[in-house]
Amino acid sequence: MSTSESSPRIVSFSGIDGAGKTTQLLEFETWLRQSGLRTTLVTFWDDIVVLPRFREFISHKAFKGDAGVGSPEKPLQRRDKNVTAWPVTAMRFFLYAADAANLHLNIRKLRKSNTDVVIFDRYIYDELANLPLQNFLTRVFLWLAARIVPLPDVAYLIDADPTAAFVRKPEYPLDFLRRNRAAYLTLARLFGGVTVIEPASIAIVGMSIKKRMLQELSGSPSELSELPVLP
């Protein structure tokens, strides 16, 4: 089963750290593959961002942040996207613009690839949520980014209670997670077309994700519209 005659659907997963994106993304990809669709997974931080080594150096050396992934048994204190000094914000404008341009180029290539669904583990929204959205220059930057980066066919924002997310993945201070969540929700309103998945159990969140994808595929060839809601 394939959609070789049409371009692949672009699907993105975004949200605060600890929201459960990875769990839902992997289940979603498995569901699609079991249904006979070809998928390509793109990890934003590994496959899209420019100067990744330089950025890692700044995070772990200049800001003295911990490396790795936090867990309840091994909490971390990361210092990267939660650093808000104005020189850092200025540098983010430059880096995020380069990322947006690179994402645009990659999307053009992926649209021509021999796959059915391209799944993005994070998207440009996950960078923009680190900017001071109330700032006028940031709003101008958002306007430009929206014209550079193609919007996904389906953009999922996996919402989560910051306290619960912090317990699952203790890497950033709780007050930052609260601000970050508010920024994501603001971006969802500003960009439009973002499907916000409300906090719920893993099963219910997964069902909501699949139902939204079925809506997207409802106008596709009949073999795609027959995707089952349940795995």
C-alpha cells in the first residue's frame, strides 16, 4: 500500500520535555507501518539543526549544563534553551533562521522521496518556543519563519502538565517548563493548524493522534482511508 503518486504527508510531534512525545511517536510510526505505509523518521536536533557541535559546546561548556537525558533516578540540570540572556537570544535568532532555511530545503527533498509519511521528532515550533514571544522582534521573526518553513500536514502538540512532565524527565526547572508550555500554546494559536492533544493517559492520547491522522487521510486514495483506529 503506498501513495507514490502523491507527495508524502509531513507529520510533526512537539511539546515540552517529559510530555511523552517519544512514546507516542514510536507507537504512531508502528501503527502506520503495520497498516502497510512507508514511513521516514526525521529527528530535528540530529538531522536539521545547523552547527550541532558548536551548539553542544555552548550548552555543556560555556553554560556548564549537564549532558544526557534526565530520569527520576538521575535528575539533570541542563542549561541551554532555558538560558534567556539577551546575547543568547540574539544568537538564537541567527541559528534558528539557519535551521528554518535548512528545514525548508529538507522538506522539499522529502516531498519527493519514496515514502508515504514523514514523521518529524520535533519541528521549528520547538525552537520558537524558546524565544521571548512577547518581544516585537520575536513576532517579526515568527512572521518570517512562517513564510520560510512549510507547515506540516499534521502538527501535533502533545500537551502535558508541567509538574508531571518534570517528574518523568527532570532536566529543566519547573518554572521554565511552565513558561515553555505557555509558549507552545501561544505558538499553536499564532501559526494555526496545530492539533493540541490534551493531557490524558497514554492510550487516550494515542487514540486522539490516530483519529486526527485518519481525518487527514480521509480525502486520500481508498486504501489509505481504511487505516484502523486501533493498532
